[in-house]
Amino acid sequence: MALYLIANGPMPTTAAQAPVTTGTAIKTLLQIKPFNTCRIVEWGVSFDGSAAATPIKCELLDTGTVFGTVTASADADVAKLGSVEDAVASVAGLTLGVAATGYTCTSEGTITAVRMFDAQLVAPTSQYLKQFPLGREPKCIIGNAVRIRVTAGAAVNAYAYLILEV
């Protein structure tokens, strides 16, 4: 098994990872579309709010075959956490594209059913991460959308990421 990290933005090079604004409506920060069996080992989100305020609703969920419209991730945006053989998203089992794996959703789609993996209320000045117990990681269904989604009372910037085992 190999591990991969994907975040809600392009892979940083000469500049830091770019945060994404939450806005005040529901927003998918990161979406994946697996074409191979994979498990979510860990996920996290952090915010750059400067004052304590109403917590932000943070969700990790499967939205079935309903995908949001996102900025497509590239192979280089999927970081291998193992050996060089695990170098690209095609090995990680992710379909890349504006209606597949990407970040900064501009249209959520009409979701009718979900599988909720985790939901938290996180302060806009804080962060949250969860490592799932071994053998109890959520399994991604091939072809379904898995999303990190937030709803904030006031817009702040956010980082979000998933670590997948393929």
C-alpha cells in the first residue's frame, strides 16, 4: 500500500501553500474522485481567523456521484509519501478534472444523499485533524465524490488536506 497527500491548492514551489477563502455559503475546499480502491487515513483543516467567533462547520463526506465544479488538480499536486514508484496521481488512483479531483469549488451540485465520515465545529482561529484508527479508515467508493466541505459564518482563509492509502 502507498500513501498520498492532496491539499486544497496546487503544490507549493517557491511560495507557500495558497489558502482558500471559505466565504459564508457552503463550500467544498477539496474533492477527489478515485478510480481505484482507496482509504482515507487522515484529513485536516485549519483557518486563519484572527478573532474567536462562531465555529465553522467542517465535513468529510461522500456525495455519491454528484461532483462540484472545481479547479482541477494536476499530477504534481498529489504528493507521494512513499517511494518514487508512487510518483503520480494516476498511481494514486485519482481521476483529475474540473468535475473530478480538485479544489476551490465554484458550484456544489445538487446533492441528494451522503455518507458522512466526520463532522466538526472548528473555531475560525483554530485547526482540526483526524487520523482514523488502523482498520477503521473510511473506504472511498470508486467513482464517487469525497469532499472536505465547510460552512462559515464569516469568511476566513483555509487549508484542507487528505492523506489516502491506495
